[in-house]
Amino acid sequence: MTKITRLSDLGEVEIINLIGDLIYKKTKKSLIRDDTFFFDLFNKNITSESGQPTLVLNSDMLVSTTDVPPQMSFYQTGRKAVLMNISDLIVKGVQPQGIIISLGLLKDMDILNFNELMAGIIDFCFKWNLDYIGGDLNETKELTINPTVFGFQNRSNIIYRNGLKQGDYLLANGKFGLTGVGFDILLNRKGDLASYPHYKRSIFSVLEPKDLGREALFLSDNNYASTSIDSSDGLTKSLMDLTFSNPNKNLGFEIDFNDELFDKEALLYSQEFDVSLENLVFNGGEEFIHLFTINPKYYDSTLKVIQAKGGQIYKIGKVISSKKIYFLRDGKKIDLKKSGFEHFS
């Protein structure tokens, strides 16, 4: 009897059956079997003046050669594929509710690895009460995961990118620099946790980013935020994206370079290995930290609401009446140059 160990031993139909079985074991919900997937547009938990909430969608593809460090497990890869998609909804103040995932798989992929990949996907969906509705399946030359995630929100509660106002505070729900350290260790130094035990948080910030906070959802409920974005492409590029999205092109940012901005582990790493702290902080990327701007008059109320919900925010700068983006360090103004990750660059 031939032992079945690879996806090529199963075939497409049996792989889909396997996905269905794995989902049902975790969620007790059956996979919808159809070429087109249907979801009830009317959500009774959300009301609006028109009687109909807005459907909000996002699709962000994970490709193994560009998005998966060699040290990342299949479970962590599956988890990241979901995380990087729901992040873009949450920063809009939208609770993700459903996900469709198209999978590009190598035909000789080990079934145990496939099960681990799916466990990462399903577990993170389950944690966020996200319905896995279905998707496409194809044979590819490298692992590719292409989710589409969606949720519902009243239009008046959606936080857009284009509401910058001079004097607004710039806030973040996390500190920067850990992924810069993690990527430097994993990719540039070919290191791991065993060889860099003092930088565990940095390494895991890349391999298994922390669960998303819900600060954006609280901000949306109270209509406190004027703009919102995540920092998955790096802090510098995210700030530039906010300025580019704003109709007033004469606005920029002034960043305070202090311990409200950067994590102490990044500071220690920069000192130990003589690595630029500025580069670790501004150009690390994939932190999935949420950046918001708010009117200063809402700051105390915002902090109170978020802390009461178990969240945290840090004031890291402000919006200025200039096209420039710069940071203040040791009494000096230093311009930020365009950086961060871009495909095809």
C-alpha cells in the first residue's frame, strides 16, 4: 500500500475535502462548496441611517519568496497571511467578519506541512471569529496565499487616510524597531534565537507578530481618529502614504525620537552591534502597528477609553504645516527619506 505523504498524492478534490475537515473540526462550520461565495450583506448587529452598512474588503497576497523568512514555520506563515489582511480592515475601524482564501500550492508539498499551514490560518480566523467561507486552489511553483477579507461598518464610522489637520497628534498602539532588529538578525546575519537569545521579542516580532490590538475599533466607535493606517510597509512609507492621501498637500509630520517611539530592545541592539537606531525604527516594516491622528482636544478622552479597554497608545508626533516629514533628535531636525519595502523595486 502506497503511503500518502504529499499533496500530489491527494489531488485537488481531496485537498479541498481536507480543508473542509480541518475547518469543521475547529469551528463546527461546514465549508461552502460553490464557484461563487455568498454572504448575507445585511448584518443585524450594525445599523445605519440608510438601514444598510457599508461592505469593506481587503486583499493582500502572501508570496513565500518575498514574505516568508526561511526560519518561519508553516503555522506562522498561515497565521501571518490572515494577520496582514485583517490589519488593513481593523485600522479602518472595521471588525473583519469573513474571509475567502485562494491557495497556490506546490504539488510535492508535504501533507504534514500543509496541515500546519492550514492550522495557522484556521486558528487565527477562529481567534478573530472570522468565517472562512472558501476560495480557489491551484498548483504553483511557490507557496502563494491570497486572502480576501471583509467586514461591515457605517460609513460615518470608517476611518479614512485623508483627514489630516494641522496640529493633530500622531499616535501609535505600539513601539517601533523590533522588526528592524528581527530582520537584521534573521536575514542579514543568518542568525536565530539560539545565537541571539537576548533578542527573542525582536525575532518573534518577525516570525510571529503579536496579535493586533483593537484600538482602532474603539477610536471608530467614538469618532476620535481623523486618519488611520498600519505600518506594515515601514513607518516612513506609512507616513508618506498618509500625506499623499490627504487633499491638502502642504501637511507633513514632526516625529519625536524618544522612548515613546522606539522599543528599548531596538536601542540595546543598535548599541551592541553599532546599527543605526533610526533605520531600525523607521524602515523595519511589518510591525502591524496602527498609526492614527486625532485632534488634541480628544487625546485625554481617547487615552481613557483605550486604557479602559486594555489597550495602549503612544504620542509620537504631530501634523505640521509643511510638506516635510522629519524627526527631532538631540535638538536637531532630520529629514526622513523615502524608504520601506516595495514590491518590484
